[in-house]
Amino acid sequence: MIIRITNDGQYRVTTDEARFLSELDEVDDRIVELLERTEKEFHDLMSQLLDIAHKNSEKLPPESLEPSEYVLPPQDLSVFEGYQIFKGEGIVA
């Protein structure tokens, strides 16, 4: 069996293929679980952030063009986008 590791080249598997695939699958499943848990926790926190904003403010009419001191991201922000936005001191410093 030949495998490829992105940016690292191709490799020939030299051990039992079934055991090799089983080991890969076990770690792969753990990665998926971690990312799913992380994504759920991220979206829960995004909901909390926006709930605080909604509960402590009143919506202005759409034609209002007041300057904004803070810009909060949308509810449907992806985890990947969140990593780009929420770093260092976050968005509220």
C-alpha cells in the first residue's frame, strides 16, 4: 500500500495493512471528535456573545449610519474564521 503525506511525499506501508489502517482510523476518529466538540463549544460561545449584545442594546433603523466602536462577527462564523478573528486580546480589548 502506498500513502501520500501532503508536503512530505509518498510512503510504502511496511507493516500489516489492516493494523495500520485501524491505527490511523482510531486517531482520525479522535481528531473528528475533538473538532466537533471544539466547533460546538465555539458556536455556544458565539451565541453567548451575541445574546449579551442583543440584551444590552437596541437595534437602530437600517438607514442609520452611526460609527461603530466595535464590530461583532455574525452568528454563522466558522471556527476557521474565528481563529483568524479571536486571537491575541480578542475583539473587545
